[in-house]
Amino acid sequence: MKIKTNISVQDRIDFVNFVVNSCEVEGRHVHALFDYAWRVAVVKWFAGYELDGKDQDEICDYVYSREGIEIVEDPEIAEVTAGLYEACEHEIEDNMKRYMVTYENLVRPDPMDRIAVAFEEVATTLKALNDPKILVDIAKKAGLTGKKKTAGKAKE
């Protein structure tokens, strides 16, 4: 099998996407698949190994065979594959960070939501009191009684 010493920019993008997507199972990253996906991508993009029509066992047998290992470890492509390896790791890390930001935004409520809940609890408690005298007394203490009368004039 002839090994390419370099791949195009689009192939690099496809390579990284292939590795990252191959490591996901039911929307969850499974790092145990990284080495396998990495090797499959190297033999596919650099040696032209066709995946179509092959089952996972056949592909696995090939990428971990002597020939597959020689392709992955070929010194002629080592610099390019090292850069792609790093790119795959960074993409996986970035995906995890994006996931965590989304997760944290879902599980951690906005502080204004907590304030709104606190006000709702206060209002519910006051409503439960349902005693006009207590409510008037609380309103006076809070300065919410409305207009104050001074010398025959209403003052706000």
C-alpha cells in the first residue's frame, strides 16, 4: 500500500471529525475508542484503506496488524500525524468544555431566578397571613403606605 506523506486541508478536517465522531457513543465521549479511531483514520486517509463493506472486527484486525501498525508509525508521516493527533485531542477537549458550559447553565439557575423565587415565597407567606392589620403594619414599616398628609396637603 502506498502511503501519502501529506493530506489536504479538507482531508485534515475530515480526519479530525472522523476521530472525534467515532469516539462518541449515544452522545457521550468514550475515550477508550480514541486509539482505535485514530489508527483507522491514519490508515484510511494516508494509506487509502477502504472502510466500506468491512465490519468493525475486520477493520480492527487490520489496524492492529503488523501492516496497520507500520502505516501508523511510518516516520515519513510522523510529523503530520502528530499534529493531527493533537488536533483531535483539542477538538475533543473543546467539545467537552462546550458540553460543560451548557450543562452548568442548565443546572445552575440565574441569580435573578433565585430572587424571583424568594419574592414569590414572601408573597405566598404574606397572603397566607391574610390579616389586614398585619399587612398594614408591614406596609407602614416598609414605607409603602402611600401618601402622607401634612398640614392639609397630600404629600408623596
